[in-house]
Amino acid sequence: MVGSINADLTAYGSPLPRPGETLIATEFGMALGGKGANQALAASRAGAETYMIGAVGDDVFQELTLGALTAEGVDTSAVKVLDGHTGIAHIRVDTATGQNDIAIVPNANSRLTIQHVEDALRELRDRIAVVLIQLEIPIPVIETVATLSQELGWTLVVDPAPALRLPDRVWRGVSVVKPNEVEA
């Protein structure tokens, strides 16, 4: 798994505030998030040997994110801890309708480097057959993962969220695309 790792900070209430409005929510939750981390958890729970390649900050959310992944059996040895902040997702959920809105601040996710990802993938080369990426990390990193996947014969799965235009050379290495309704 190469992708984002976030701390999800979620406020629950109804209705959602309108622009400029302040409302009192009924609950608050803080949990592991990020499309990469969420999919790593799902793969591990399904019984797959799972490795997470990503980045977190050296802040208060480092333990929340890495601790949750490790507790679920995900190998986090290829997660880089960088100076600064872990990615954050600010989520508001309308408890009456289930609708939500999400603002993501990528932080460490946006500083994931080609060199780190390439080194981690090459080190894991004999232990992996499938690589899953999402689009909450830098496009040059995604290009590197696609190129390496093609070179090393791995199955590359792309979750195209958030929807972004990808260079054609990325698509040449893709085996499976798994969009949700909005991206489709």
C-alpha cells in the first residue's frame, strides 16, 4: 500500500452548518484515516500480509495513526516520520441524513518522496505482488509506483480518489481501477 495516512477529526450533528454559521455538534471522534491507511486496514483485516508506505508527522497524531495501523497487523516499517504535521481530515457528518463534507490538509502526505517510495518498494520487492495507490499523495510518487509496478511485474490497483488527471504513463501500468461513484 502506498498512500495517505491521516488523523480523521469528525464532528457529528444535524444539520451541517451553512457558510458563516456556527452550530453545536453532538459528538466528536478522532481516528485513523486517509485513503491509503483505510485500504491498508481493509487488506490486513481480509488476511493479506500488508505493508504501508507513506509519511506521518512527528506530532501528536503520530501514535494515533501508526499505533492503529500496527494494532491491525499492518507493517509500518516503511512509513517515514517527518518533521511537522501528520495529514488531517476535518469531517462533518449530518447525523440525520448521513451526508458529510471533508476538508483534507495533506501535511506529511504531500512530502512523501519518490526516493523513499522507490527504496521501500525495492526492499519489499520479494514480499509483494499487488500494490494499491490512491491520489492523496504527490503525482510524481504515483508515477514512480506505476513504473516500478510495471518493471517488476506487480499488479497495480488505483483508487482514483480524489479525482485527478493522471499522466498516460501511469495508466499503462494499471491492472485494476476501483473508483467510487463520484470518481466513476
